[in-house]
Amino acid sequence: MKNDNLNILDEVNKGATMGMDAISYVSEKVKDGDFKQVLNVEYDKYKDVSNRVNKLYANYSDKEPHETNAMNKMMTWYGIQMKTMTDDTTSKLSELLMQGTNMGIIEGRRLLNQNNNIAPDVEKILNEFVTMQEDSVETLKKYL
């Protein structure tokens, strides 16, 4: 059970750091001031989740939680560059972020459904992270 808790916390932290990375890469291309402000708020939400995971992780391990590795960061950056080469409109940027966020929601729901014996504090942060991402998709839809 302890290992499941660590794995889930690692996955939540990877998702949060990947979200922060994607928002950072997309933000460089944003021209719409309102959309940029929305992305800043979303970035802060991901950062808050990552900080909370780091604090909680100490209850289960003396190591640091896993983050996205350099290769994943590079692939995320490259993917955004390629997909926005001919279209960097607010709608396209919102679509790209929604696609990544939806992958996070799917993984989070899978973790919730397949792990019945996780610690309540780990389940709580996972559930809150998935809900936060679902709310993010609703916010991003307005910019399609």
C-alpha cells in the first residue's frame, strides 16, 4: 500500500509539473491578455498541487517526488512548437492545453478507479487534482 501511495503521488506530481511546463511553453505564444491571465491562474493551481504533493510525500518517503524528465519536457516543447507553427491562435493554444489536460484526467480517473486501498490523504489530493483539471478544461473551452 505504501508503494501505491508513492506511485500515485509521483503521478500527480508528474502531471502537475507537465501542466506547468506546457503552460510555460504556450504562454510565450499568447497574444490575448485575458487568456494569458487565465493561464497564469492555471499555472498557479498546478504549482500549488506540486507543492502539496512535496509536503505529503515526506509522510511516505525520504526521497523527492518524481517530476517530468528532460526528454518529456523537450518533447512537450517540440510538440507545441510544431503544432503552432502555422496556427498560434488562442483557439489552437487552448485546444493543445485541453488535449494534455484530458490525458491527465484520464490517468487520474484510472488511478482513482484502480486503487481502492490508498491512504485518505493521497486519495484526497488525487481527487482534487482531477477535479482541478476538469475545471481547467471547462475554462479552456471558452477560448476555442
